[in-house]
Amino acid sequence: MKIVVLGATGTIGKAVLELLQSKGHEVIAASRSTNPSVNITDPVTIEQFYEQIGEVDAIVSVAGEAAFVPVDKLTDDQIQLSVNSKLLGQINMVRKGLSRLRPNGVAVITGGFLAYNPAPQTAMIAMVNAGLEGFTKAAALDLTQGCRILIVHPPWVAETAAALGMDPAPWPNAAETAQAYLTAVESTKTGEAIFVEGYAPAGF
Ligand SMILES: NC(=O)c1ccc[n+]([C@@H]2O[C@H](COP(=O)([O-])OP(=O)(O)OC[C@H]3O[C@@H](n4cnc5c(N)ncnc54)[C@H](OP(=O)(O)O)[C@@H]3O)[C@@H](O)[C@H]2O)c1
């Protein structure tokens, strides 16, 4: 398959890129620092990016920022960044990529476990993750020609936990987390949330 990995230079995205390549897929790495580049907060660059890469079988997004700040300390700019980057950025990456998606193609976006198990300081992240899941469930109903959309909700990733000064031991590493994206690409599911194996919230 020809697969775009948005966020391919990041902690999780790099592991997703390596895993998909190891399975023989043709992977196009995308971020603000790749060539061609894309900035998901700027819809014009998304259109220019797709014009350059042409048709694909899968769009896998592992990018987008959201503020990790207590709700009473959030600034207008931090709220706007969360909405424009992780929420609308990924939605626009999918929306503008649909015309480039081949029949039976798949779009996979990234939310996060905090949609289900919020923690202090995560009001923006939890809101964006839950919004992305709502988008996924509804957008799946509009897709045609066998195309699918799924959302992966990673838990904390060990590398990120360590970088934040948390105990990384309870969490999967990026390579283990990447397996959920491979599962999403290779599955026949649509309009659903995918969790890293062993890290689904209660009820899943
Ligand atoms: N790491 C975790 O523990 C964890 C847990 C749950 C959910 N998540 C979610 O997973 C996603 C990836 O997390 P991560 O930790 O791997 O992030 P990361 O290491 O910070 O990497 C982010 C990636 O996205 C790209 N990117 C950021 N803003 C962009 C933009 N405006 N346009 C295009 N590309 C952009 C970055 O590349 P450039 O800077 O070159 O553009 C980089 O490749 C995020 O949405 C995060 O909320 C992460």
C-alpha cells in the first residue's frame, strides 16, 4: 500500500513509519520538516501536499498539538492551538485527502486515552480527543467506495512519560503503540476507536 504518515518524525509517528515500512508498504513521511512538507494548521499547505503526492491507499495521522494546562490557566491562544492543530488539523488532513484516497482506502487519526480517562490539566486534550472520535464515527457513515476511517487512542507512551518525568514502566513504548496503527490499517473496521493492546479503557 502507498501510505502517508503524518507526524512521521515524532515519537509515535517514527515508530509507525518504521513498522509500516517493515511490512513492505511504500510510506510517505509528512510533517512541517519533510519534503514535501505540510502544516496541518494551514489548509493551503494540505492541498499543496496532496497535489504533490497524488493518490494513496492510506492516510495515517499521528500529529497535532493540544495544550496540557489546568483549565483555569488556559489562555485563548492555547485553546485556539488545540483546536486548530490536533482537532481541525487532522480533520482537514482527512477531509482534503478523501479525493486522493483510492477505493477501499483508510484514514487513521490519533486521539488519546485521555478522552476516556482524563487527568488534571487535560481538559483541552480530552476535549479534542473526544471530538475526533465523534468525527470518526460520523464521517465513517459518509465514506464511499469501501473507504474507512478509524481513530487510535494511545495511552501515555513510555518515551513521553519518561520525558515528562513520569514513571514509564506502566506504559507501552512507541514501537508497541505503533502496532495499533498497523492493526487499524489492516483491519476491515470503520467508524471505531482502536486501542493499544492491553490498554483499552473499561468496557472495551
Ligand atoms: N506521546 C504520547 O504519550 C501520546 C499519548 C496519547 C496521544 N498522543 C498523541 O499522538 C500524537 C503524536 O504524539 P507524539 O508524542 O508522537 O508527538 P511528537 O513527538 O511531538 O511528534 C509530533 C509530530 O507531528 C508533527 N507535527 C506537529 N505539528 C504539526 C503541524 N502543525 N503540521 C504537520 N506536522 C506537525 C511533528 O513534526 P514537525 O515538528 O516536523 O512538524 C512530529 O512529526 C499527538 O497528537 C499526541 O497528542 C501522544
